[in-house]
Amino acid sequence: MIFVILTDSDKSKLNRNETTLLNSKGLRMKTLIIYFSLIFSFIAESKKIAIIGGGTAGTMAFNFLSVTDNEVHLFEARDELGGNARSVNVLNPKTNKRVSVDMGPLVFATGPWDLYLEVLDYFNVKGKDFYKFRGSIALWDMGNEQDPSFVTPKGNINYLKYLSRNDSIKNVVKVALALHKSYKDFKKGDLPPDTSIEQWLRRAKVNEKIARDILFPIFTSFHTARYDQRDEFAILPIMYTTTFRSPLTVKKLLASKPGIGSWIKMIGKEVNSNFKNGFIHLGKKVLSLSKLNNGKWVIYTNNNKQGEVFDSVIVSTHPHHAIEFLPKQELNNIMPLLSALHYHPTQGVLHNDHRYVLKNHKRFLNIIKRNDESLITTMNLGEIHRDMKGLFLTSGLNDDEIDAIEDRSTIFAKEKFYHPLYKTNFYHNTQKLREEASKIKGLSFAGGWTIVGEETQETATLSAYLAVRESISDTKKLDEFWLRKLTTLRKYLPQYE
Ligand SMILES: Cc1cc2nc3c(=O)[nH]c(=O)nc-3n(C[C@H](O)[C@H](O)[C@H](O)COP(=O)(O)OP(=O)(O)OC[C@H]3O[C@@H](n4cnc5c(N)ncnc54)[C@H](O)[C@@H]3O)c2cc1C
């Protein structure tokens, strides 16, 4: 004989007929059936969920799920959480101070990163844990450091001396106004996501010479694109990463003192220690996935070739990694969309070779144009904080240039990454992907690229929340908890519901 005790809240889930039944005598059998169906419905609500990938998106998904009643397993191929968020700790020979440097995501700000900042605050990361700095820019041709093409202000108006080469103050003002216009369009948020750089330049009425020599290199410093491809590349991701704040305001940028990478690890560790049904599996690469007839998923990892069954799977890797393990036949609508989202390799080099920053005009972001118009970008980390003086983080270097740095100076760290190629159809493809994935039971995607087509710590965080909502049966408990803690979520959610 099995006795089932119903609590008041269980009982409140019964309808009126069922309650009458429950109260009447002689109907024990029927009552028991109701009891069982209720119990099974509670069991069904608790799912076994897999998160594939422990970068920002995967770790945030793990955190969000920790307030629900589900069993959650996070699989990360590397030996640590963080993904792109990778911090290294180095001794700066110039200042003799140990500093943490983020090799991947490094910069954020209030406004476009408010949700991320709220999550950090929830984990007790406060203002004292941030560096605050001004994000200035210097643009120059390789070999012509004495005569930079463009230098943004840094607290005084001397920068007017470094006007756009052979140009007038009028042109400098034009650049500042174009950057401001980009910021305003970003804030307004009504630009169609497939708007190309070329369309926007025309809409903003930017003079062609200024567009080519100054704005385009600034816009594409983190995105591989040639000027003759300006019609193929989208402007919106650029606004997200480069022009999200007005050059006419002095709003500061933020960086992490201990490193964004170490924050992600801290969040994973803290959540894991309090989450009874949460399990983080490091060094477990997902090799393949298969779908069962009952809609469940089997995950095979390098450590478990037998496979383990899950109700839902949140894929929080980049699309080019997802292609490697998702089942091609079962997901034949999704695979072409994933393959159409192109990523390209890039490498960050942390060094102390002064040739990649301007000496006379110290600025945070140095954009260096080679003769063939390809770009090298260097962040002068001393502009973030004096303890980092003399440390530079450069991307876009070729092997010969890296060897030359090694000969003259010290390389402290090198890290390889993948950057999305933001063609104008990137956003459209991600939308289509979400739409197709929503038709497949128990499958959702997280990662900044999945929602607005732009990857930042903010979009990775938001995407994790949306994917978590898709993966569970009842979002009430989840929303009740997180909408109370994270007010920015309330602003975002209506757009995606
Ligand atoms: C060089 C660089 C600079 C950036 N700068 C900024 C910045 O300043 N500010 C900002 O906000 N954003 C920045 N970004 C973007 C930011 O890094 C991303 O938005 C965010 O970190 C992506 O997180 P994610 O979890 O979606 O992906 P990832 O961080 O790539 O995480 C995916 C994880 O999945 C794991 N994985 C892959 N395949 C498998 C598998 N088969 N099995 C198990 N695990 C697997 C990977 O090991 C990885 O840990 C930058 C990105 C780069 C590359």
C-alpha cells in the first residue's frame, strides 16, 4: 500500500470535481489515481538538462537554472570554465606589479552591459572590483607614427592638433559627429539588423574620404572586413562593440581587476557549491548527440562513450563547434543555418613591444593600418591602470610580426579565439535558427550570437536566460526569482516573448 500525502498547494492544483472526489468516501481507488497522476506531473516538471559549453553563456545558464528544481549537467571541453573569457596573471616588469589581463572580452560599460553588471552584483562584484578608464583611439599608418591620421580627445583639447592628416578641423568634427550619430542610432534601436555599413554611411551622410580613411578602420578594428566589402558587412554589431557610447560624452569604460575570466570561474564555483542537483563536468568534450524517438537526447562525451539521456539540451558553444556534435540527419533544417554563420580565427598577443602603440599620444586603442589596408589593433593597457603601464594586447599580427616581437621584447601570453564574420545575413540566420530550433523538443541555443547576432558578455548572459526558459516546462519559479533580482531582465524579456 502506498500512502501519498497531499499538501495544501498540491490540493489547490485539483479541480472542483477532483476535490469532491477526494472528499467523498468509498472512492479510494479513483483518489489514488489522481494522487499518482499528480505525483507524475510533478516528476515530469523536473527535467534532466544538459548544458554544452562552459563559457559565459553556459555558466550563466547553469546559474539561472540553479533556482529551479531541475537536474543540470554542464559539460565543458576545456579544464576550466570561461570559454573566450580567459584571464592571465603576469608580472609587469615595468611596474614590478602582478596584474590580471583579460586576453578575450575585456571592456564593458554601464548601459549596454547592465544585465551582466546586475548578475555580477548578485555575486557581490562591486565598483571596487572594476577599473574605470577613458576609451581613447589613435589611428595611424604603419611606419608613420609621427603623423597619426586621427586621435580622439583625452581630457583636453590639444587633440585638435592631431586632426585628420592634411584635413581641417571641420573634418575632425565631422568624424566626431558621425560617431555620435552611430551612438544615437544604437541607442534608438530601430535600425534594421541587416543594415550594411555602406547603407549606414550613406544614411549618415558621411563624406567618402572620411568614411574610408577614418571611420571604416575604427568600425572594423575588431571585425575583419575590407573597405570594398562594406556592403556585405552589418553595422549593428559594430555599434554594439565600438560606438555604443558617444564620443561627445565622457562616460567611462570598465574593465575587471581580477579578470572577467576569473569572474566566470568564480560564478561557476559558487553556484556549483550550493546547487544540489547541479553538476559541472570539466574536461568533458561532447563528441556527439542523438535524438531518441521519445524526444529525449543522448549525449556522448570523451569520458562516456555509452551516452547519457537528457530531457533538454542547451547548446552554448559557437555554431562552428555545434556542427561537430549535433546529429546532421535529425537536424537537417538547422545544420545549413549553423554552417552559414562564419567564424574566423584570431590571436591575441600580450607583450611589451612599444612599436604597436603611439609614443607621443598615448591612447587606449591603437589602430594601425598596413600598406594593404589590413589592420592591427593594440590595446595600450597602461591607459586602463598605471600598474599595467608598458603592457600591450595586440590582435591581427601575422607570424613574422609575432616572431619580431619575440626577438625584441617579451611575449607574456598568446591566446587563439574565433570571431564571428558579421555579414548582413548573420542576424537573419540566427533568427531563423532560433525559429527552427523552437520546433525541436528539448533543444535550445545560447551564446550572444543567437539573439542579436552580436557577441558580448551582455548578450551571452541574456541568451542564457532565454535558452533556459525554453528548456524547462514551467518558467514561473525561474522568472519569479530572477526578475526580482535582475531588473534589466524585465526590460529585455518583453522583446523576446
Ligand atoms: C578577442 C575577443 C575579444 C572580445 N572582447 C569583448 C569585450 O571586450 N567585451 C564583451 O562584452 N565581449 C567581448 N567579446 C565577446 C565575448 O567573448 C563573447 O560574447 C562571450 O564570451 C561568448 O561566450 P559564450 O559562452 O557564448 O562562448 P564561448 O566563450 O566561446 O564558450 C563556449 C564554450 O564551449 C566549449 N565547447 C566547445 N565545443 C564543446 C564541446 N564539443 N563540448 C563541450 N564544450 C565545448 C568551449 O571550450 C567554450 O568554453 C570578445 C570576444 C573575443 C574573441
